[in-house]
Amino acid sequence: MPKTLREVYNGFAATYEQNRGLFDMTEVLGHFYEALSIKKGKLLDLGCGAGEPFARFFADNGWQVTGVDFSEKMLTMAAKYVPEMKTVCKDMREVDFAPQSFDAITAVYSLFHVPRADHQSLFEKMHRWLNPKGCLLFTYATKEYTGSDEFDGYKEFLGEKLYYSHKTPKDLYKDLINAGFKILSADYRAIGGETFLWVTVRPD
Ligand SMILES: C[S@@+](CC[C@H](N)C(=O)[O-])C[C@H]1O[C@@H](n2cnc3c(N)ncnc32)[C@H](O)[C@@H]1O
């Protein structure tokens, strides 16, 4: 029986220091920040982990940041690296916020751990939580990472088996449009030797 994702990430927190900076996200962070019309507001980071580099970058730029993660150990790391971040220790599918609470939402290397059957409803919630002038950025797994057009299963990462799930990019775009988003960019990026689709959308 594989460990749950929460158990795996609680374990990763112990070795987090060794793996810090494994992924250079300077370019993707800059690209997203440029896409934002609001340059100072409220950020929601879903699956925030230790809060680096996204929540840290936004906090440094004067944003109020809220992070959601179901790993209490990762949130202990976040308290060290982004002490000003408000955190919620919950599954991202179980949280709720008032409409238009955030000017930007990020889900960096986290949404692909959520079963694809739940993606559409999560996109609908994000659309509701987002300021109409705000933007959402997320990392999506595709065939380039899992080897399959659609995937629900386990892949090895840093010596552990982790659950990943994704649809085809075409079905992902349908979900986003049905949730009320306009797609601003969708780029394959190889960061730290791993290729994922980086998607930026805004309410249409
Ligand atoms: C690869 S880490 C990425 C962390 C951070 N976003 C970053 O870029 O460094 C994935 C994070 O998502 C969290 N996570 C995965 N599935 C989640 C879920 N359903 N709800 C909340 N957090 C989740 C994990 O606990 C972990 O901290």
C-alpha cells in the first residue's frame, strides 16, 4: 500500500533543505507577474508547500499571502520561510473563500496531485474566488511527464511513489472554458529536468 501524499510530503519536509533550489522558477515567476494587471493585492497559493518561491516573492512585493496545504510539516517549513503568510492546513478541495477574495491564485506543482475528476469543480471555485481582473497560474502534468495522454496513478519522485492525475490538454482547456476562464498562455517548460504545462488564465 503506497503512502498517502500527505505522508510523503510530511517526509519530504525533513529533507527540504537539501532539495531547496532544485527548481529554478525565476523565469516562470517573472512571466506570471508580468501577466498580472494588479501588482499588489492578495495571493492564494494552493499546495503552497514551504512557500518558496511564489508566496515568498509575492510577500516581498507587498502582497498579502494565504497558503493552503494539507501537509502540516510543509506548513511548518512555510512558517520559517514566509512567516507573514496566513496558512490553512487542509485539502485544497475542502477550503472555501468569499467571492473575489484574491487578485492572484497559484497552484504550483500541486494540482497534478488532485484526481482529475475534481479539477473542473476546483477551477469553478477558483474562478469564484478570483477578482475578475486577477489571474490564475498552475502547473499541469501531461504525456511529457507521465507517458500517457490521460493519467491516474503513481510516479517516482525523490525516491517516493507519488500520485499524479491529469486529462489531455484539450480536455483541460474545455474544463477551464466551462469554468469561465480565458486562457492567456499554456507553455511546456522543462524546469529541473521535468517538463510540465504551465497555464495562465483569467476570468473571461
Ligand atoms: C511539489 S510540492 C509544491 C510546493 C510548492 N507549491 C512549490 O512550488 O514548491 C506539492 C505540495 O502540494 C501539497 N498538496 C498536494 N495535494 C494537495 C491537496 N489535495 N490539498 C492541499 N495540498 C496538497 C503537498 O503537501 C505539497 O506541499
